[in-house]
Amino acid sequence: MTIDDLARPESADAPTDRSASTRPGTWSALRPLVLRLHFYAGVLIAPFLLVAAASGLLYALSFQAEKVIYAHELEVPVGKEVLPLSQQVHAATKVNPDGTVTAVWPSAEDGATTRVLMADPDVPEGTSLAVFVDPYTGEIRGQLPSYGSSGALPLRTWIDELHRDLHLGDLGRNYSELAASWLWVIALGGLALWIGRRRKNRRELFVPERGPKSRRRTLSWHGTVGLWAVAGLVVLSATGLTWSRYAGENIGAVQDQLGGATPTVSATLAGAGDGGSEHEGHDMGGHTAAPKGPDVGIDKVVEAARAKGIEGKMSVVLPSEGKGYVVKETDTQFPVHLDSVAVNPADGTVMDELRFTDYPVLAQLTRFGIDMHMGVTFGLVNQLALAALALALILLILWGYRMWWLRRPGRPVARGAWRKVPPTMLLPLLATTALVGWFVPMLGLSLVAFLAVDLALALVARVRARSQKSRAA
């Protein structure tokens, strides 16, 4: 079986439901090319997409699993009065005196623990040691590695790394970038093929057929589920590319050029290098990230931030050399609360403010997209939507392989489909493909590989045909 056997006309088993390939016009010229590309990519990239979808499904479910598995660390009985934040930090540093406090996440709701984040050499690189403190009693509820701005704990961190790079580091990130690079192409190509088919009534476009198992019914489920899922899949592809190694760099560069970079609050102290370390540091009961110097303390810092409207779920980043405190809202659920302020540790004055409404529109959209991809924008609803999309993608891949299996053997889509495209369409199409391939390198390189394989198989088939002809002569 050759690669050509992967790309047979969809209408091979359904004469009454022929595709629009017989219609004159633009689509009739483009359809063979789209069909061939859809099946090439659908079959050869599908294993990468299947891994990404399965791990993405696990990730979407991990938020709720985390609440159950780590309930002891995350939840406490509601008490009468919350202790000052400085006392809670002191309790955390007592159990881990060698750790360096870098940030504090105060309890954001009744019955939730405070999370004191520490730099610790015993936790994996890129993570912090989170000490969970009962805000009512100061009891330490546990210590766990915490990763990222969402505070992923070990279970979610492990699944996140599986989804991102298969625990293979930078080498593994190529898999996820390849999957994200092709997902939107496959999804939009499939959408065009599904909408371009002839059908007896419009209902068949949106509702899958019933009846005995057959390739036709499988195609109906593949097409209709893909139609309903296509928008979500394209969004997942686009937002996933923002984190990728190669395309992500290009996206970031374009975003910067368009003035859409994410701004940050300025926490630099005036005259930071002019002997600020001559003063005694504020004692919080253990090592902190703060340099030596006057410090009003974390309680007054949070009080100053709240006076500026910083409320609810927040993170207090402790000062480093030449920097002040940064207090920022971290509630990413819609409507988001992501304002931040910088506070001078010497006197508790607010040095700078940054409101989410002041972000460039492109930076706001990027943040919304990333948070939706992570499943945090709409909480449980967001996570269930991600799980549904991941499950839909898994089913689409399995149905696609089933259709390929059911229609063998058959007549493949002929090579040279691009030759049927008029030059007035082909030249812009080639230019657009080259531009997209440069901007999304994993897409461009794999597409070149597909073409090389196709040309090699064409050459082999030509040699075999000549050999058979010579023997027959």
C-alpha cells in the first residue's frame, strides 16, 4: 500500500451523495488539492494529534482531580479570624528555614489555605516549593512543588509536561508544535470538504446519519462532529502555537512590532544602587528574597495595594535587589482581575499602577486565548469545554482511520492535483503557503517532507510502470 491509498475520493461509496468536484469553478479546481493535503496530513500527523488530544483531555480533568487529591493542603476549616499575613509567612519559614520566600498567595476565600512560595534546590527547576498555611491557626498543612502562574501541583504539572513535551524537554516540544501547526490546516481543510459536498438536504450538514454501520455513516459522524468542533480546534491550534519554540518566537516578534506586548508594572526603586543596602532588613522570621534595607512589612504592603483596588485572589512578589514589592491580582476567571501595583518597601507607598484595561488590545486577546487554552478563564465550564474538544478530536482521528480502512482498496486521488489549479489562483496560493511555512516552520518543513515523499513515490511508480511495460514487450 502506498501513500496514495490514504487519499481516495470521499464519494467512492455514495454515488447519490457526490462531492462538488463535478461543479465548475474555483472549488472544483481546489478540491482535489485540499483533499489530498487533508488525507496526507490527517493520516501522517494524526498520531501526534492523538497524543496531544489524549494528554489534553487528562489536563482538562486534572483541575478537579487536584482539588480532591490535594484537599488537605488546599482546604481548612473556616476559623473566626485570619492571622496577619506576616505571621503566616513566619510559620512557613519556621518549617523550612533554608528556603527563600519569593512570593505569597494569601487565602482568597473562606476555607482556603495561604500559599507561601519558596526557592528551594530540592524541587525541580522552574518550580517553587509551596508551603500551605492555615490562615486561621498558622498550622502547616503540607509542602508541595508548585509550577507556573496557575500554581499547578505535582499531578497537573506532570500531565502538563506530558502534553507539552512528553517529558523529553526541548526535543519533545517539537511534537506539540507539529501537532498545533497542522491542527488548524486539517480542521479548516476538513470543513471545506464537508461543506463542499452535495447533499439532499441541509440537515445532513449538521446532524450525523443513523442506520447500519458503514463508511458513509462514519463519514457523516466525522463531518458533523468536525463541523461543530472546528472553531474550538482552530483556537486551540492558534493559542498552542504561542507557546511553541519556533512559531512562538515569530508570533512574539510580530506582537511586539504591532505594539501588543504585555506590559509589566515598574517596581524599580529610585537610587537603588546608591547604598540602599546599608540599612537593616525587615525580619519575617526566615530567609526572604528581600535585600537588606527598610521594609514596612508584607501586611502594610497588602494594605496599600488594597487601597488601590487590588482585591480578591492575588500574589505578593517579594522585593529583590533594587526592586520593590509587586502585588498583582491573579483571578483569571471572566471578568478577569489582573491589575497590579508596585509598592516601595521603605515606606509602603505605591510607586506604579497597571490596570488590565490599559493593556494593548492584542495583549488582552493573547491573555484571554492562553487562559482559555489552560482552562482557567471560565473555570469548570472552560475545563469541560476543553475536555469535550479533546474527546471530539480523538473521535475524529479514529473515524478518519476507520474510513481509510473501510474504503481500501480503491482509486486514489491522482497526483498532480496542483496542476489543475489555474495560475491566477496557484501563484497566490504558493506565495501564501511559503509565507505561512516560514512563519510556522514545523508546518513548512513537514509539508516539504510530504512533497518529497510524494515525488519519491511517483518516481518509484514510474520506474515500475516502465519495467512492466518493457517486460510485456
